[in-house]
Amino acid sequence: MTQRRTGAHVYWTRPRAAGAPSLDALEQSILVASAVVWRKVCGPIVLFTDRVGQTELANIGLLPLWDHVDTEVLERIPREIHAPAFWDLAKTVVLAQMPLGAFVLDLDLIVWNPIPAENCSITFLHWEAPAMPWYPESGGLSVPAGYVFDRDFDWQAPVCNTALICSQRKDISGAFLAAALRFAQGNRPVGTGIAEMLFAGQRLLAHTARRHGALLTPVIDYLHVPCGESRWLANEQSVRDPLTLDACERGVPFTHLWRFKHTLRQQPAVAAKFRNKLLLRCRERAGEGVNRWQSLIGAGGEGCL
């Protein structure tokens, strides 16, 4: 029997501009599906948010999705962190707080099947190639005063996509958080800060794990190459691209909305069909656990991709 695993969602509102809207209907649909299906197929799921986030989610009736809600951990994130740039840092903070073997998953990730993590130090979703402009070398990154990059940093090494992450070693999750905070505190990137966010939230994980001699294990051994030729590295499956919205129907154990959210927002009819297809698949996985939430997951009417 597969071991039950605790999952954690992270909803940090500080990175958002004052007055900016919270979750739209599509984001709510995906988040509800993520929580309901995780609880059914994997184990309990908890929410880490701040006090503003707790109020927002309570107002739209979502708090019962989670087995526990924590509002203290994220409130302790140092104010020196420029949250609009380092909006992903809260996940790293939560990973260091979670018990060994627990998973932290993005709000737009739905895990359809249990994810094993018994024999590895760090589990993550898949590999990414260090392509420009997302992954520049040291000269292309903003740094805080006095910061020096590790001279052994391998700038060509593949990067861990942390839409799903699990640690079996406290020394690694603790060192990862310390390294991310050291890079982020006092760092004020020009522009969006996407490269700095990815360095702190993904690139430093792989580097930290390698320095500790840890085993890095992706859920799928697939290298995503932005604007390039993505490919399987090992254990190739029949599905050519495991990151598409329908790859779960061909054996991929997750659906990550990721870049597809932008496309779906621009095509309401396609989004409605996707949400109704999502509702059907959630019913297959979670059964009656979906009943309470079906009006939030589906878009109404019938349809399929």
C-alpha cells in the first residue's frame, strides 16, 4: 500500500500589488481540484498563507479545502525581502518547516497519482535547461551588497522545477532556505526579477543538493528546454510532451497549468471545456469528495477537450 503523504499549498499575498485582484475563476477551479484530489489520492493537505490570504480565502469559502491552515510562518518572512520579485520564496520557507517526506505543491498543480519519494533525498517535478533569459550566468543577475556566488556553481547544470518538491533531509532544506535568503535579502532586481526568482527558488536547490551529495529525483525524467527541443532523459514514456494539459490521460501523474493559464484566459470557450473536463477527471479520482466543490471546478454545461 502506498504511504500517505502530507501536501502543502502556499498562498502568499505580500508579493501582490496593493488592490490587485485575488484568485480568478480559473485559478480557483485549479486550486480546488488540486486540494480535493491530493486529499483523496495522497493524504492530508495543509495551507500556509498570511492573514490577508486567510481572509480572502475565507470570503470565497475555500478554507475547508485544507486540513489545517497556518498563518504564522509566512508572516515571519523578513521584510527586507522584495516580495514582488521573490514571490516564490515562501515555498522554500514552507519546505524547511514541513516534516520530512511531505510535499509542497504549486496552486496550479494537480497530482493524479501518488508520488513515491522513499529512496531519494530531494524529489521535484522535472528538469529545466538553464536557457536565457530565464537562467543567465552570474553577470546577468542582480545581487545584494556583498554577495559572492559560490565559485563552484555549475552554471550549465540542469535546474529543478519546484512546482512539486519534497525533502527527506532537513540539512538540505535548511541549507537551501539559508542560501535563498542570503541571495534575496536586500536584493532589488530591475524589472520583473524573474531570473533572480528562478535562481533563488530553483537553481539554488539543485546546487545545494549537489554540494550535500544528495540524490535529486524528478517525478518525470524530462528536460524542458524553453524555446528549444525538450526531451526525455531516461525512462522515456509513450507521450511525447508530458507537460501538455492532456498528458495525464496517457500516464503522466500530474497536470501543471503553468504557462497554459495565459492561453486559457484568452480563450474563454476553451477554458470552459477544460474546466468541465477537469471536473470529470476529479470525479474519477476523488468520487464524492468533489460534490461540495463541483460548481467551483467546472464551468457549467458540458464539454471536453
